[in-house]
Amino acid sequence: MARALLLCDRRTGEAEVAATLDRLGDMRFRQKAASFASRLRGADPEDVLWEALMEALSYGGAREAFSLLAQRLTWERLRAQLAPLAATARRDEALRLLSEAAPSVSGHQTGTRPANRPERRLQGAAQLAARFAAESFVTRLSATLEQRTVRALKELIALFTVEGCVGRGRAVEIVANAALPWLAALGPEARTRRVESAFGALPLTARYGAVRHLYEATAGGVRTNFRRQQGMLYLLKQYCTQGGCGRCPLS
């Protein structure tokens, strides 16, 4: 794959490689939106986002536990108990309810960075629950998305950032893998177009080790953002790991 990409880069130029990664990144995003559309059938949209948010919030082996927690304590149930409370009381109550619903989630994980430990993520989930309890996810996120793309993204990332619990990088992952594809699946078409525009402008906060060979193949010639790294992941899953170097869009 690396050799094929380097040859393509010399033949077609960096602009075409970048355009291909953009296209594949968009395809990966639309696949996620389609998956959300399937999950939304017959389900409460708010509960679907809550589960996706918890999955994106967690780390490593805790992902399944956080997903099960979101199913056990749905957003509908959690919000119903938080909304009547004073804003200052919501965080502690949210943490109590989440901890009672899945006490094993807060267990210690040896070798995990403190910020990624389940108990820290659970605290972050409690603060996010308290933050969104006053109004629906749809209302809050849709209103934010109505702004100009750069400002909308800045505010979306800030909404999912919790000091000491959920850093900016993880917040970007939540926006990219939960909030935006969920909103795209909800529609209508005009909002879906705004969502896709926002996805295309997401900043890159960290390079994924799994696609290191693709970064090396581009030799620094293609500026990479979140969207293009998603395009690399598309190549990894559809071609690199499937023996498809000769069929790769960049070969």
C-alpha cells in the first residue's frame, strides 16, 4: 500500500491524493450516519445519542461496559431525574445514578493513563449529563450547528469537553463519531449538509498509529485533517487489511 501511494503521489500530484482522501473520509462518515439511521428506527433518538456518546467517551476495554450502562440507565430516565433539580445539584446526582447503575464501570485499570480511567470518564459522563439535562440534545446541538462552521465546531467541541475528565481530543472524537453522524441521520437534508460541512472542517488532534504507513507514504506532502485521516482508515479497513493494494483507489 505504501509503495502504491507513493507512486500515485508522483503521478497524479498531492492535490488528487488529498481529494481522494476527502472523498473516502466522507464515505466513512456517511457509513456512520447510515448506521445511526438504522439504530434510530423505532428508538428514542435521544437514547441513541446517549449510548453513542457513552461509547465514544469510554476507552479501550471499558467501551462495552459504558454502552451497557447507557442501555441500563437511558437518557430518558436519567434526564427525567436530573431536569427538575437545580443546576448545581445535577452533576452529583448524575454521578450517583450512573455509579449505582453500573458500579463495576468505575474499577481501576492498571496501566491506563489517569485521564482515561473508567472512573474519570464516568465523572465526565455525569458532568455532560448535567450540562444537557435542561434541554434536549436535538435542540442544543441543532442550535449550535446553525452558526458559521468554524464557530459551530468550536462550540460543539467545548460542549463535550470537561476539564480534568474529557479532554479536547476526546471531545473531537465524540463530535465526529456520535454527535455529527447522529444529526446527519436525523435530517432534514439542509441540516445534513451543514453537518457534513462541519465534519470536513474538524481539526486533527492526534494521528492514529494504525495508519502510520499511510502517513509515511504521503511523506508529509498532503496536509491531513480529521476527514482525511478517516479516509486513511477507510483505506486500511477496505484495502490494506484485505490484500487489496492493487485495487486501492490510490494505486
